[in-house]
Amino acid sequence: MKNIKIIMFGVVIGVAIGLWLGVNIGRERPLLSNPFNKASLNEQLKRVSGETLEKSGRALEKTGQELQDKLSK
């Protein structure tokens, strides 16, 4: 009976730690940060604008390469 209690305690603690780390991984945050913290508006804007800028840069680069390929032919 004592072994079952120890195993159940270990499972509960393991699940809690796994959820904690899993939520932080899913939100792309440091592993040991608070998973219940809401991202501030400034953080969200920085993240979204950075992603948008990166995507538009890739699109411009691709278009430039295609134009150079057409001109060289």
C-alpha cells in the first residue's frame, strides 16, 4: 500500500511539472517562467511585428532573385 501511494504521488508531481513545462514550450517562453502570466500588449506587438517583418523580407528576397533570374536569361 505504501508503494502505491509513493507511485501515485510521483505521477501527480510528474504530470504537474509536465504541464508547467509544456505550456511554456507551447507559448515559446522560458521553461521556468510562470505559465499563467498573460503576455503584455507590448510583447505581443513586438513578436507579431518581428514575424511580419521577417516574412516580408523573405518575400522581397525571393522576388528579387526571380527578377535577377529573368534578366539573366
